Amino acid sequence: MCGIVGIYLKNKKLSKDLGKYLTGMMQGMATRGPDSAGFAIYSENKKSKEFKYSLCLLNHYSFNSFKKIITKKFKKLKFKQHSDHVVLISDVEPKKIISFISLEFKDVSLIGYGKSIEIFKQVGNPNEVIKNFQLDKFSGTHAIGHTRMATESAITTNGSHPYSTGQDECLVHNGSLSNHNNLRRKLLKQGQSFDSENDTEVAAGYVSNSLSKKKSLKETLMNGLKDLDGFYTFIAGTRYGFAIVRDEIACKPAVIAETKDYVAIASEFQAMAHLPGVNTAKIFEPEPGVVYSWGS
Amino acid sequence: MGELIKLDLKKKTLREVNDLLQNLDPKSNLRNYLVSNPTGNHAVCAGLKDEMEVLIKGHVGYYCAGMNQKALITIEGNVGTGVAENMMSGIVHVKGNASQSAGATAHGGTLIVDGNTSSRCGISMKGIDIIVKGSVGHMSAFMAQAGNMVVCGDAGEALGDSIYEAKLFVRGFVKSLGADCEEKKMNKKDLEILKSLLKKANINNFDAKDFKMYGSARKLYNFNIDNVSEY
């Protein structure tokens, strides 16, 4: 199963309600994925030099210990704590921060980073997870969420979606891939790295690899129809872009509701029934093997 | 039909509403219902077995009106996967679009879709009449055994793959035919069937002569003496 949701705001006035909209969408998909949940929120970052790092503290590792150690190494850091996650904000070059965190902290996992993305994911029922992170308080431009019914790898934070394998990128998946081991080997040779055995992380890595070669998100997902074998509906996000694709067989469901204010995507309509104006929205199912994208 | 009974899914649980509709008192003349606020719920009005009219106002989820017998169920909205799946009799009328597997395995009754359906419409149909005013997606009428499907728009890839004895009438473009499905010459009887189905769905802007008929080439499911060594 698994449930996937995404919302992209066309009307910026709604940005303060983004978290509230996504909360209802995640609740609507809780039955499709009771094992774990996660979401990515994109918000505009006016300070162009700053990067945000979404970090998960594993094994009850304390925020204070982490803060103490990292502030000795880097200056002018800002922190936002949400449940067992910390968003670290810094204008230091990403390479330095990322390598320091991976060398220094065995119980701190970098889930994603970028100028606008923040990612949160946790094991447990989606209704609990969204409460723990107070998702309804977030604002932003677009957001993507996932509720997981584990089939392919273990129920852990690392096995939860969204997967982020590049700056400001993320991907969620309903389905299963059949050629991910081969593809992972190919991508490893091209310098992509992976943190889990999960099939979806390979799809995210495939997207990152292609975007790093200056291909557009739409072009990337179109090429993915040839290169990714299996069942899938993907929703992918970048700093300014948002897209969905279903494989040619299209066993995995998706519905799109589009109004003048937003584009909402979910595995099932019940996840969007609460959205304002949805009853007069243009509602359609994405066609098999067709990439739909918004933004740039 | 008696007075109109309003059932609001914001005030009653889905189970309460379905329970009420599934167990009408045979002597009661209350046979006219309006279900509001379905909010994409699954199995709305599944398993109805008596004569009644139900209007569902809004979009519904999976398996709406599944296993229907005798009831006339109208949905003013879109439906999810498997609308009217395994229907035995009655009429299900979708005013919006239907998702995949509409009318799957249904033995009888009539399914009318005013919009389009996604893939696998009429998969394994066993006697139902399906009338789609728009187009149907890929693998529609897969392993269709009996009944009729009318498509006023286009059909997606692999129409009628591994079809048995169902009849498929398509007015528009067929992207491709599935294994053992071929175009057939429409005889008088076929034309009469098509005309009566168009009438049933109140379609008067299309001429039955504009449709083409497809059915089984009977090479896949019939025993062929040339293949005796294979058994």
C-alpha cells in the first residue's frame, strides 16, 4: 500500500496554511500506511547564504550534547528542535558541515539539506507523527508527505520517506521497484551515495544524479520511465519544482485536484476532501507514463 | 417511492448508513435516499439488495455500489477504484469520472459513466452492460466473459485482451487491441443491442452506425485440434 500526498501552492497567500493542509492529507492517508510517516516542507529562504540541515537524533541522543559539540566547531549556528529532529541553520559551506556531522556523531542522521527544504520522518502511526512534529504549524510554498506500509525494507527512520539525496530534493513513492539493486550499483559508480537498502532511495538517487547533469525534473522523470522498472507513483520536489509520474501499468493510484490556488495530489481522494474549494476543483487521475510538473 | 430520506455521512457513520440501506424492511415504502458528504469514503452503498433509489452527492472512494442488486444508485461526483464491482442487477450511474476497474467482474445490471474511466474498465465482466460516455483507459474489458461495453470516446491500449464472449462497441479511436480481440462485423441483432443501450443511457447525439464492434477471435480460449500435442 503506502499513501503519498503533495501540495503545491499557486497562491502565495495560502502559504501560512500549508502545514494545516498537509496535516489533513496525511491523516486521510494514515490507513494506507500505519508503520511510519514523513514529510518535506519547502519554504522560501530570503537569506540566500544559509543552508538548512534536517537531522534526526537516533537512540535518544540528546539535543544538548549535539549542540554543545557542534557549536564548538562552527560559529553562528541556529537550531530549531522538533521532536527527535533538529533543523540546523548555518551559512558554512555544506561539505564542511556534512562531513563533520557524519564523522563526529554516530547517532545523528542527516535526512536532507538545502536552502528551502526541511524534512521530518518518524516510525509510528502518521496521526502520532504529525502531532509530534506539529505539522499544522508549518508554512511554506509546497510540501510532500508519505505514510508507509513497509514491504521492501525494515520499519526504521532510514526506511521512511521522503528520501532526499541531493540539495533541496525529495521523493516519495507508492509501489516497489524491481531493478533497484542494479541501478544502485550503476549510480554508486557515478558517485551517488546511499544510506539504506531501500528501493525508493535508489529512485531518489537516480533523480539527483540526473538533476546534477542539468536535466530538468520533468525530463528526469520521463527518462526514469525507461530506467526504473517496477510499480510506482512518485511525487518529487525541488526548491521550485513539483512533479508526479505513474508507471505505464498504473496499478498504484493517484488523484490530482487543481484549483486556481493550488495543485494537490494524493493516493486517494479522501486525503483531499477537506481542502478548500476541492469540490469545484478540476479533479483527474494522472495518465500512466505521463509526467505532470509544476514550477521550474 | 415515499418521502426522501436524507443520510448525512458527517452525522452518521458509514457503517450506520450502509447497514440501514442493506436491511430495508421489505414492507416499507421508504425507497428514496440521499447520501451527502461521502468525502471519498470507501464502500459507500456497497451490498444493497433491494429496489430503491439512492443519490450520492459528492466524490466517493473505492468499491462504491459494489455487489449491487436491484437498486438505482446515482453518484453526483467521481468514483474511485471498482465502482459497481460484482454488481448483479440494478443501475449505477456515475455523473463524473470513474477510476480503474469500473464494473469489474459484474454479472448483471447497468453501469453508466458520464465521464471517462481509467484502466481496466469491465475487467472480467460476466454479463453487465457498461456504457461510458467518455473514454476508457488501457486493458479495458480484459478477460471479459459476457455482457456489453459501449464506449462513446476512445479506448486505451490492449482493449479486450484475452476476451471471451462479451461485445465491445467503441465509437472513437482504439489505441490497440489486446490478444485475441478483433473487429467484428455488426449484424442486425448487435445493432439492436447497441441502440437499446444508447437509449438506456439517454445518448441521442451519437448514431449507432458510428460505432465499431470488437469481440473474441476465439483462438485463445477454444480448444484447437492442431495444439493437441501441447496437452
